[in-house]
Amino acid sequence: MTQQSHDFLADTPAHWSVTATTTPFTGNKTSVRADEVVMPDGRTARRDYQVHPGSVAVLALDERDRVTVIEQYRHPVRHKLWEIPAGLLDVPGENPLHAAQRELYEEAHVKAEDWRVLIDLYTSPGGSDEAVRVFLARDLSVAQGERFAVSEEEADMRHAQIPLDELARGLLAGRLHNTCLATGVLAVLAARAGDGLDALRPADAPWPARPFAF
């Protein structure tokens, strides 16, 4: 059988016309926008969505194939979720690698010498413009200096180092649900089954969803 070409298989930018925009809610970090969008048939439809600064997450993998994870309360879903270290891109144009390094230090008190882009994703493109870059961090060690002072939900966090394959089993069994944890763990397994982790994109690879300064 002749292998079929799928050269078209790539997400592409598109900008449908917007006839009106309002911001009915502005919060501490995000807001809600309401756009009247021109549909292909010429009619308009209202689309409400969260405007989000973007995020980074870090799958930190040690020499024993364990992943650094944290358990944190997430009020919207009323659950404590096991996650990988992550945080907002608070500064417009911030280099996502620098933000990821900061989050790994603040949430896990860990530093890494080897960084790669693991996967880029939109968390919920039907209702939010949030874009997340998940990094793979290896060659880990304990960070120097005092631990970052935590507050609010972070004051109740638990930390653990869990084998990668155990996390994969937990995800497939429906026991774990965090988006970045799921995509990060499964992306590592997919990369290993393909060209290998060393073939992943460099840590400073372009990110059109959230352009940044080097």
C-alpha cells in the first residue's frame, strides 16, 4: 500500500472578521471577552472566551526516570490535582524558558541543566486563548539558597517523585486529570518511541502563540 502524504496536517493562523468586541469581566490575571464573529455564511455569532496571558509547565525527569510532581487544590474543579510545576507568563513577552526555570525553582526547589521543548498546546481553544509550553527538564539537582516562600493554595502543596510509567498508568486509569501532566507524560513516551528525547526542539524554539524576547 502506498503511504499517503499528510503534508496539510498543521495548525494554521486564521483571523475571521470581528464586528464588535466587549469585555464584560476583568479579573486579577484573566478576563472574559465577547466578540461578534463573521461566520462563513456571512452571519455573525457571539463567541465568549477567557483572555489568558499564557503559561509554562515543566516535566522534570531525573536519572531514575521519576517525574517531579506536586499536589495542589484547584477550586474551579473542587479537587486536589497532581500536577507538574507550572505558572503564568506574568510579564508580556517574557522568555518562556526563564519563566519555566523560575517555576521549577519556586514550586519544587529544583534546577536543571538540560532543557527541551516537549510540547506546545492550547488548553481549551473553544473557550480560552490560553497557550501552554511544556518543557522537558533533565540533569536535575537541588537548587541553592532558601526555598521560595509559598502562600494561598501553594502553602498546602505536597511534593513527590513518581516513576514516569506509574503516572502513565494513573492517567489511563482515570485517576489523574491535569492537562499539563497528561500531555507531558504521554509526550515523553511518544518521543521515546519515535526519534528520542534528544531530538526534541531546543528550549529557545520559536513559539508563535506567545512570541518572546531572547
